[in-house]
Amino acid sequence: MNMQTVGADRYRVEPTGRGFWPFCVRAGDGERELFIGHRKACERVAAELATAFEDGKFVGSRDALAAQGAAGA
């Protein structure tokens, strides 16, 4: 599994089966509901969470490269 796939598939919108808040956002293969709301709101939140996840991967890889450069110097 490559990291691009993990980022793209990490957050998913699923039906809750409950009345007023019919959809939720879940992460990975977990069952915990990170956000509950209507489909459009859940899709928006899932997209924002995926963007934040990608930003974190970028910062982490940048810091790791900097640490490798400092160790090699």
C-alpha cells in the first residue's frame, strides 16, 4: 500500500441509518464517527480532513529529509 492511496482513501462518508443526521465521516477501517451530518457537509469535512492528512505527510517527510541531511553533514 503506498502513501498516496492511504491519503485518498483514509476518510470516507457513509450512511448512519439514523434520521436527522443521515451520514457520517469515518477514518480508515474504524467504526468511530468523526463527524455526523448531511451528505454535502460530510463530504466537505472528509475533504478537509484528507487535506490536513496530506499536509501532515508533507511536513513529516520534509522534517525527515532535513534530519537525514543534518545527520550526514
